[in-house]
Amino acid sequence: MSEEVITEVAEFNFPFKKHVTLKNVAYAATENGEGSNWLRVTIREQRRFTIFDLDPDSAANFGKTLSAWAKNNQG
């Protein structure tokens, strides 16, 4: 298994006691291929954690959707 290098990207406190962190997870290149970067999203709701990793294309699509929603709902 390749080594992970994790770097903090951003941290947010949202309503209803939700704390979100975004981290870059860099995987070193292996003999079989190149290294890669993923965005790890961690959502903490009091004692409950939800963690998921996004590849760059998924993160870009997710970000576009969030931005479009925010633009359409700002008052």
C-alpha cells in the first residue's frame, strides 16, 4: 500500500453543531502507476463522523453544484 501524506485544506463550523474539515490526501507513486490526490471530507456531528474521499473530477462537480445552489438561494 502506498504512503499517504495528509494536508489540511480548510475547516468550517456550520449550523446545528456541524464541523467540517477538508484535507488533501496525497498518495505516492507506486511501481504500477502515478501518485494521486484526493479530497477527504470529514463531517462531525457531535459524536458522529461521516468521512468520504473525492477524486478531483467529483470534487469539481460537487463544488459547482454547491456554488450554483448558493447563487440561486441568496436573498
